Amino acid sequence: MTDDDLKSLFEGVDRIEPGEEARARARQAALAAFAGKNAQVPQGNVTPLRPTPSSNPLDGNGRSRMNMSKRQWLMGGAASAAVVVLAVSVVMKIGNPPFEPRSVLPVASEGTAPKPAPPEEARRDQQAQLAKRQAENAAAEREAVAGLAKGQAMADSVSQEMGSVASAPAPTIAQPRPSAPQASRKMVAAAPPSSAPVLAEVSPPAQYQEVGRDRFEAVDSSPVKSVATEPVSTFSVDVDTASYSFVRRQLNQGVLPQKDAVRLEEMLNYFDYDYPLPDSRETPFKATVTVADSPWKPGNKLLHIGIRGYELPRAQHPASNLVFLLDVSGSMNSPDKLPLVKQSMGLLLSQLQPSDTVSIVVYAGAAGTVLEPTPANEKQKILAALDRLSAGGSTAGGEGIQLAYQLARSSFKKDAVNRVILATDGDFNVGITSNAELQGFIERQRDEGIYLSVLGFGQGNYHDQLMQALAQNGNGVAAYIDTLGEAQKLLVDEASSTLFPIAKDVKLQLEFNPQTVSEYRLLGYETRALKQEDFNNDKVDAGDIGAGHRVTAIYEITPAGAASGLLEPSRYQPQQPAAEGHASEYGFLKIRYKLPEESSSRLITTPIPVDGGELSARMARETAFATAVAGFAELLKGGQYSGNWSYQDAIKLANSNKGEDLYGYRSEFVQLVRKAEVAAAMK
């Protein structure tokens, strides 16, 4: 028989419509089958468990998944950062259950469906369950609000419980689907893992570190000045190098330093230039002046002043009475702070003579003497005292300085170097609380023959401005040590210049010739500017130069008549002609200084010729490299006066003038310029 034959046989049969009783029985059977399916968990179901609207919103007892237990409410409340918002949202969710989508009923056959419950009995059961659910919801709401109000007090204990919950593995689609009660519990427990990392992040770290509190003095760059109105420039020498080391650290971390951290003169003076040596200790340094074209401003000239101090042979080193004043406060608890301090002091010990003395004073919550004056030949005793130091407590810097100077006075040596060496991150907050009072105290000690040098460490609390002021008032250097290599450079390779001064109160004054120069600008030295009358006043303090120190200063000048000037000529101020016979000079340089044991100053003078002749290859190289460093510093400060000069220009100029570069410092500089270029491009 074919399909067509069957079709023809059924076409004549009358259709039978189902009655209302049959329809009701089918619906009741389907409902009963659906309830039975949810009461018995299917085995081996690997359907992914996802909290979507299509998921079953009821557990095995008919309760909404929002009806959480008291314990779960308290855990959720303590974990939330927005307690009030969470409380409101919980109340809203309890009072307004989420939309429950209608499930598609399975088709049940009459032969297999269980006997349905009577309609009246089913209605009474539903009403009883609804009343029970509402009562439980109201109780949970009251408990949740009360728990949230006490959340802060219970945060510690709850966070521990949440940590254990967070460690439980989350279900994956490869696991069997849990029953409805299990699914409800797992979805409640899924919230804490997203909150648990937040609690872990705000826990105090084991290592003290504060970020973003480095302090630098805000100083505007030196302006362009007219020779017609201000022909004289006066400033104190500066041999500090802290700025370069700090800038290097920032660039090595991939960020540009803040502009106030860039002091051009300290960038320049970080490097040793091959200037001519002085002839004798009686004239402790020699000035070398060169003039070259400005690479960033055609028409302008760069006037370089280079000074090199007399180098003392080791046999002529004076005796030393050193007091290590070490910060062991809580802010020094970092690998680049106290541990590096101890290593640095150990390096310095290797440069001392057996008859030198060393004392150690520490300060934190209170100041104390760790080591009484001890001969340097007892190296193991000194190293053991250093090794016992650990960081902790607040900072009593003022008290520590007072105690350090007391020890220095108790072991004071005439005709020797009596110096306190302060090693700190600069976080002074108790002790002598007034900076002016602290600086005045250091000045008085300086006048009695005890000097102060400051070594900065770390970042986050670095108080550069105060440390610079203390070193200047104490006739010492301010340096920043970011690596053990920098400690080697400062305290070993340059120990003589760091410890032994050959001249003090060194001042420079340059008078420009208005016949040959119309404008000038001193690059850097903003914090070292002096009044014109300070130059001849021996009571005015200025910088010191140590044995073998190099000092570099650069003026950018605009020759008279050049179109590269920035200042408009005065309408009413008459141009004063230069004195006859000096048309061949750009200016006249004067240097005033005192020998370490003297109180009256001496004077060195030299004219600056317009035609200085061709530079030697050595001086041309040194001048060019110093120009690259100065230009780089100008770029870091914003490039206000450097025109279109770029990082690539600095790289090319420095690369071609590195010279011998015995320790690799100039090669390192080139790499820092590259890093600055990358960091600037990422801003």
C-alpha cells in the first residue's frame, strides 16, 4: 500500500474534537510532569550554568534565589565598598523579585504522567508557600540592614571567610549541572571573589613606600637679560650632582622627571671634563673659557666657563673626622634606601686612612649613638655596627643632627676635615621643626669648622629642596645615590673631591661688553644667583670646590647687531658705547675664592676675547659634549629657549663627542636621551 492509498482511506473519516475535560487533564498532567522533572536532578547534564533570565529562578523548595541566608547577607555587606547603595539595592530586590520567564511545558503522554493533585489542594499549597516566602524575605531584609550597619566592625572576620570562599574553584561547563539549591548557593558565593582582590589591595604593604611626595623647589628658568641695562651677572659655583642621578632614575623607570627636578647646572657638573689643571695648590683652580656657535639658535654663541680644581695626591690627603648620620626611620624601609646606605658607607670606609675616625649616629623616633668615634682601621667593628641597623619609627632628623655635631666636636681634629655625612630620604618631620632654625644651626657649626654633606636615597619621600639648603649652608655637597654604582662613583672614584675642599666661597662674576654683546642668558644656576654687591662681600657664603672638582657654566649670548636677539631695543634708553680699546672682548670674568684655612678672599681675572682662535680637538670635544648635556636639560624643562632642537640632535652631538669615556658615563647619557625621547612620545 502506498502513501496515496492511506491518504485516500483517511479522507473520509470524521475528525473527533477533544472535550474540555480532556484538555484539563492534559494540562494537569503536564504541570505534574514538569514539577517532577525539577524535583529529581538529571544526571550527567553538562549544560553551562549561567545566570541568565532563562535559568530556573526557583530552588527545590520553591524559594526565590534572592532569598539569601543571614550569613550570606553579612558577607556581601562587609565585602561591598558602597554599603548604603548595597543595602538599598538588596531591599529593592527582596521587595520586587526579578522577572521569572515562563518555561515551555513539555508534552506528556497520558500513559506516563503522574496523577495530578486536585486544583483546590494545589492552590492552598501555593498560598502557603507564598506566605512562607514573604515572611522569610522580611526577616532576611531586617537582618541584612542590621548586618550592613555593623559591617565595618566585622570586616576583619568576614574578610577571612570571604578569602576562603574566594579560593573555591568556580564551576565550569565541563562539570555536571548542580541541583537548584546548589546552584543558588554557588551563585551567592560567586560575588565575593570579585570583591576579595579589592580587600587585598588596600592591605598595608610589608614595605613602607609612599609615592608622589617627592618635593622640589619650583624655580623659573633664567631669563634673557639686556647688556645695556644689566651688564653684570653674579653667581655662586655649584658642584652638586643630585639632579642628574634623580633624572636618571626616573628615565630608567620609563617616565619623564618633573621639570623642577631638572637643574641644568647639576646635569652639567655630573661629568668630568678634561679641562687644564692648575699649576699649584696656592692657585687651587684654573678657569678655561671657550666660545662656540649655538646649535639651537643660529646667530647666537655659547660661552663656556670651565674650572678644574687642583688634585691632591693621596699622600697629601688631610686627616678626616667623619660622623655618619643615618636615617633609620620607617620611610627608609626599602631596598634602595637603608640597605643601600649601609653598602655606600662601607665603600667610603675603603678610602679612609687608618688614623681617620668614624662615628655613627642614627635617628628615627629618637636619636642615638650606634658607634662612638672609632679609628678607621677597625673596619670590622664599623661594618658590624652598620650591619645591625634596621628601619622603623618616625623621623627625628633635627635631634639626630644635634647629636651628630656633638660627636664631631668631641673628636674634633685641627687641620683635618671634620664633616657630618647625612644619609636620608629627606623626610624630616620632628626634632628641629623649623627649616630656618635647622639651617641656622648648621651655619653656626660650619663657622666652627664642622661641615655637612647630604646624600639622598630613594623616592616617594625625597625632600630635595631641604637637602639642597642643608648642604649649601653646611659647605658640603648634595648628591643622590640611586644605585651602588653611583655610590662607587661618588664615594670611591671621587672621594677626594667629595671630602677634601681646596677652596671655599667661590663666586663668579661676568661683566659683558655692550659693544660686542646685546643679550645674554645664564643656563641654570637659578638657585645660586647672587647680587652684584655680594661678589666683594666676604661675609656672603658661596659654594666650595673639592680636590679635582670640575665646574662648568654656560652663557648663551647674542652678539651686538645679530638678528637672533629676543629683546626689543629701548625707545628711550640710550645705548652706552663701550670703553675704547675693548672692542675685541665679549666680557671680563672675575673669580673670587678663599683657601680653606683663610677668611679673606682672593681674586682671579681673565678677559674673554671675541676671537679666541681655533679650539684644540680636546676642548672642542669637551665643549660639544657639555652643550649636548645642557641642551638635553633644556628639553626636559620644556625647551623654552632651545628652538627646534630635538632629542635626536642631542644624541648625535653627544655620540660624536664621548671621547675616552673610561667609566661609560657618557655612553649612559646617550641611552638616557633615547629613553627620554620614548617617554616623551608616550605622553
